Amino acid sequence: GTVDDTELVRGLVFDKGSTKTAGGPSQIENAKIALIQFCLSAPKTDMDNNVVVSDYAAMDRILRDERKYILNLCKKIKKSGANVVLIQKSILRDAYNELSLHFLAKMGILVVTDVERTDVEFVCRTLGCTPVPHVDSLSPEKLGTAEHVGDVVLPGSGHKVVKFVGVSNPGHTSTVLLRGSNDLVLAEANRSVHDAQCVVRSLVKQRYLIAGGGAAETEASLRLRELALETTGLDSHCFKAYADALEVIPYTLAENAGLKPIDIVTELRKAHAEGMVGAGIDVKKGRISDMYDMNVIQPLLVTTSAIKLATETVCMILKVDDLVVVM
């Protein structure tokens, strides 16, 4: 797939398909979801032991007891009313085996395996279920709900994911399903989405918007230069140096856009001196434009946080008296 195939899912998505044998369900309506932390496989002793079987009758008895044990576990899961089972990944022994998948498929239960321990709390909070450490404590009250659970084959790749839609807490959990032609594109898309989320978070924390394109930094630089002319002594030099530092941002923006940074910054400074407070760099047309008219805006917290962090860094460096070089 491509980045254009990226979609927002109102629910939960597991990045691997369901685990099933032949005949197992792949789509479940009105799902009752159980998250189990016990293993659907034959029990093992606490210590490593070897069992030597000398005849076929003993072998048949072992296999029959194992089959009976696993069938009993599956029946208790079915009795609770669950039709979707999430199995937590186990490091001690196999969390499931082919026999348990066969029984669950016969009972019409969809199985999703290898749920990470770190994801259990988030999954339970999203689906409204309670993790079950032992089969005897599994009850209908500990089940989560979803309107639809099913495998979805991603077009163009054949990769399967499991979607949980219509969960019990609408609006609290949404999943962005990123698509890309390779891992590099996916990683870049992931970073872009994370950056966008951080911008929205900044807007929620402090609900003010300012002009982008280097407009805010240029306006602040202009006001600091005016303040530097009105003051004398060491303060005047500090204000002027801070104003010069703020102009690095529009200078770098123009340089990255392939423009002539000195000409652009000079023209930008002139526009702000004439009272055009929203003047910024239009990187598409290579000129100075009003950022408010172009809807190029950004949260105030993004700029103030960057300036505050840079100021604190400089103050910390100025506190360093000497450097000891150790060879």
C-alpha cells in the first residue's frame, strides 16, 4: 500500500491477523471479548523432567488426558459467553497449541494471540474487559464488548490485521492504520503523525494561535531591537543578541526552502517595520505574504516552548566556569 491508504479506525487494531485452524471464524458480530492470561496448552511441571513412555497404551492415555484437559478449558471459555479470545504472550510455555485452536474453531470462537504484557492495560481499558489469570475466574462480567471484530486483508500486500470497531468507549480510543511501500516510508509517516499529535496537544494545553512562516520570531526580534535602543549598558547588548538569535529561525526557513536567506529576511524585517505583523515566508511562491490570510498558523506553545528551552540551555552553558579535558 501507499501513504494515501492510511485510515483512521474508530476502535482498536492488532497488527497481526487472527490465529485459527481450518474452519475457524474470521468475522464476529456483537463480540464478547475475553482476555486470558493462562495457557491453552498441556501443563508442565515447575522443574524440567523427562517422562519415559514404554508402551503404546501409556502414550494413548497421555494424549487422551491432554486432549481432555484442553477441551475442558475451551468448554469453560465457551460457557462464559465469549466468542472472541485474546491470549497474552507467555514466556514460560506455549500459550496455545494446535489442539486448542481446533477446539475453539469448532466452538465458533475467534482467537487473537501474542498480546504483549505491556498492552494488556490499554486493551482492557479500551474494550472494557478484565484480564483473567485462571480459567475458573472467567465469568460474563469480565468480558468486553465490540459491535464487530474481524480480519481485514490490506489491499496490495495480503497482510492481515484484526479490527475491533464499535467499542464500548466511543471517542476515547482511535487507531491510525499507517500504510507505506517500505519500512522507511512507514517510519517517516509515523514521525509525521506524532509531530501532528504533539501540535494538537500543544493547542489543547494553551489555546492560542500565532502566525507561522517565521512571522512571530521576526516580530519579537523587531520589538527587542527597539527595546535595545531604549536601554543602555549590558542589558542593551543582551536584547540585541537575543534579537539576532531569533532571526536565525526565518533565515534557516528561507535557506531550507532554497531561497536567498539574506534578501528574504531583509524583506521580512521591512514588512514588520511597516506594521504587517502577520508577514511571513511563503515558501511555495518564494516571497513575503500575510500568514493569517494564507491560514499558515501554529500553536503559541510550540514557539514559546522552543524559545524557553533555548534560553535555559544558554543560561546553563553560561554557568559553566571551566572545562576539564581528560585524555
